[in-house]
Amino acid sequence: MELVALAKNPVPSGATTGVFKSPRGVRLRFARWEPTRPPRRGTVCVFQGRGEFIEKYFEVVADLRRRGFAVATMDWRGQGGSERALTNPCKGYVRSFAEYDQDLAQFMKEIVLPDCQPPFIALAHSMGGHILLRNATLPGSWFSRMVLSAPMISIAEDRLGAPLSVSRLYAEILGGFGLGSMYVRGGVDLPIEFGPFEGNPLTSDRERYQRNRLVLQAAPALGLGSPTVAWLRAALRSIARLTAPQYPLRVEVPLLLFAAGMDTIVSTQAIEEFALRLKVGTHVLIPQAHHEILQETDELRQRFWATFDAYLGVDAAV
């Protein structure tokens, strides 16, 4: 699938796009860009959250290219322009987060390592941050550093609608009875962006919220509805792994974690507690930000980029 261009969300110039296959043949969409300004600083690999798509990050791609970075990104299986597993393509489904690990490894081996300039830096949001953290303890990481925006270390209990322990039991019982492809309670086909701006959990920036909705209206196939029981079960199993007390101590890749003070999707407390146990990492709280920090107002995004630049030694003149 080609990238979708809108007047308010044009495709950054010079894109290389295509499809690669996971080890089991799942078709995954990717895109790459070269930097627009010297000096060349390496490649930032951008990894999305659940339900997102490459087009949502065009502004971030431009921000990174101006800083001298090449950019490589992909759509996770089951979302964006990548292959969907179920007959109803609106359902957010995965059997195990190990499948996302496979997507990540294949993306790096097939798309990034052969054609992109090192060093490689990961910039990941929400579920993407969770997947990167699953891989941050492995020997010989591809990444020299990881920058994670509102990583899904745990899901906010308000979002689950029940305590974590109850949600685990719910997902395990229904999944065990073969109901994994069923929506979680209250699940719908429509993406969050089709709901009203007022009271939305993603961003306080009306213009960016509307821009993302316009992309989905122009290309409905990019959208994703609510998660299924199978996705929830896989997520809660993986969360149990990441929130084990010793897990942060095993992370060897330097991390910069961003937490959003107004987040109602992932647990800000879990991010802070994880960061405090890291040997090589730190975290920054942006109190006024909602979950999607990179889709927030100019003021809040500038706080993110100022910290990003200082962390990576980028000239603030960009």
C-alpha cells in the first residue's frame, strides 16, 4: 500500500516505501527517508503504538530529518497498511507479543541494517515502546539508545475498567474458551479518532487530532478499532514480564522515557517506577501532556524535542 497524502499531511519528500514479510509470511509495510540537513547523525527507527500507522508520523519524520537523521519506520502486523489476521480487519488482534518481536527483528535485518546508516536509535510510542523494552535486555542490541514516549509498561486501570488482576482473569478465561477473536467488553470497529475531540484520551491539540481523523477518512483501511481478548491476554502476559522487579536491572541499552501527566491509557506510575530501577536510563514527566506526546500542542512537543536534542547532542538551532 502506498503512503496516503493529504494537503494538511503531505508525504515527506524522497520516501522509499515497500513491503517485507515476517518469518511466517505476514506482509508488513515500511518506509524510509534520508536526512534533509547535515551533519548525518545515523538513523532513527520509529515504532508506533497500537492502532497507529506511518502517515500519523509524517510530522515526526520531518522533525527528525531536519536534525540530520535518516528515518525508517513500519506498520506492526494487524494495523496500518500491514496484513490483518482476522476476517474483520477492524479488530486489534495478536496471539502473542512474540509475534511483534519477530516483526521487529525482520524489519531490522531486512530493511534497516542493509540500507540505513548507523548508529541506530529507536523512537517508540506506547505499545511500540513496550515491544522495544522486550528487546532491550537481549545481547547485541541493534540500538545505541532508545527514546520511548509513554511506553506501555502497564495499562491504566481506568482504561481496563477493572483492576489488573481481574482483567488478567477475564482475558485468560475467555481466551481459554477460544474466544480470543472477540472484542474486549465495549469494543467497537471505529478508531478512537472518530470520536469527539472533547474528552478524547490522546491529545489536547485539536488540529493534530483532526488531521489524523482526516487521514483515516481518506483511507479507512488504515484504521483499527478496539483490541480483542487475544490482544489483551497477550498484552497482560507481556506486562507481567516487564513489571517483574528485576526486569529493569537487565536492560543494557541506554533509555530515555517520557511519561505524560494526563495519560489515561498507560500507567504513568509504572513508567516512573520502571525508570527508577534502570541502571542506564532516565525519565521525564510532561505534566500537561495526554497520551500521545508527539501529537500534542506545539508547546508540549517542544519540551519533548528539547529533551531529545539534549540527550542525543543535537544542535538546538534546528
